[in-house]
Amino acid sequence: MKSRRSFFKTIAAAGAVITLPRWVTAAAGDRAPFPAAPNLFKSQRLSAMVSGGTITQNGKLLPLVRAAHKLHYGAPKKILLILHASIPADRDGAEKKLLPLLAEDGYVGESLHHYEGRAAMKKVEEAEAFFVGGGDTFLLLRTLYETGQLALLREKVMAGALFNGSSAGANIAGLNIGCTNDFPVVDVPSRAALGFFPCVFNPHHPKVGEPEYAGRVDKIRGYRRLNPSEIVLGIGNGSVVRLHAGKVTVEAGPVFLYAGEAGRELPLGEVAELTKLVG
């Protein structure tokens, strides 16, 4: 009877795997789609930057954001735009808005959405710098998993390609998409993200004194009660956080750190708690 019960359990488990979506069960070669916990990937060559969203005003990059871009990207180069967080019909428009912003500082942009399959993977393999735009985080993460691009993007950045993400693009730079403001409009095979920063991000974090501030703080504290081991980094609109040469720094605020019993607003400069974790 015990063997018979085990047999039926095995059959049921196999059936469940067969019915999973293709993008969950598809083989990924030597790039496994599900990173082992803890989902933090360390490299002294890793250089990643994130912003909380709303990085432009009157059609121009905000001055501090532009300065951070120039610091991060350095000399003029080609930047691969990953706009999967936008719905497909909006990606041409998103690219059109970004290209002149990059061109002002000598950067040439091209969006990955013009390519599919192996051609898209080749673009990621050849890129020396990335910009991941905002929109819906769940759509972004699902598409990266579905296309097999998530692990390859991680490999490229770990090897020295420059990463920059805004809003949804910031969310995927953390351990997982645990504290996003987005509705889960699509399913994802895993909440595990790129794992560059040793924290979970909350973009568009209100400033102290703004009407939404108290409510956001309560939500993040509620999240941490259920996930006490996770550090949450709240990054406001126009704020920038950078990981470079083994250090995490605030390049533009407001930025809020939630760890331990309370949260606090961070000054510009190094974030010692996070640098210690990536060192």
C-alpha cells in the first residue's frame, strides 16, 4: 500500500510539472532560471545603479540624475535599453523618449524589443551597458524569465557590463520583487530577481511630510514583519543609489533604509549596512 501511494504521488507531481507554463519548465542550458537562495550575487566588477522613478522634468533628465548617469556610464558608449516593463504597444514610444536624453551626453541607445529569440540574446551578450526602464515590474520580470534573458543579463553585469534601472528596473536589481508598488498583472515563475543589491526596493517612495509618506511607511513595516530578514530600500522620485567597486552609495535623495526595528532617511554617501553585505 505504501509503495502504491508513493507511485500515485510521483505521477501527480509529474502531471503538475507537465501542466506548468512553457516558460517555467523550458530548459535554460547552463543558465538555471531559479537561482539558489540566498539570491545575492557578488562580484568586484559589478557596477549597478538604480533610481526611484520620475527621472525627467520638462523633457530633460533631472540634473542630479544626469550627473549620476555620466558618472556611471562614463565615456560615450552604446546602451541597450530593456523596456519589457512597458506593454508591447508602448515600447516604441518609450524608446523614442529615452534616445534624445541619452544622446545629450553622447550615448547611443537601442531597445532590445526590436529583437527576438537568439538575435535578442546576442544583443544582450554583446552589450557593454544596460538601461532597464520603468512600468510594470511583474511584466518585466516575467518577460526576462520567459526569454531566458534574466540569467544572461546577470552574467553580463557580473562580468563588468554596466547596469542602470529606473522604477521597475530598480525593483529587479534587488533580491526579489517583494516590495513593489505594482499590481501582479501577470504571473511570474519566481519573485527572485537579479540579486545585485542585498535588499528589496520600494520605488517612488514619498518624501517626509508628503501625504502618502505615513501610509507607505506602514506598508513597508507590515512587509518587514512578515519578512524580517529582508532590508527594504525606499527610493524616491529622482533619487539614485549606486553599487560600484564593492560600495553602495546614495548619489541623490531621498532614500530610506528599513532594517531592524525602524527606518531612517539616509544622507548622501556610503550606506555602510549594505556595503558590508556586498563586500
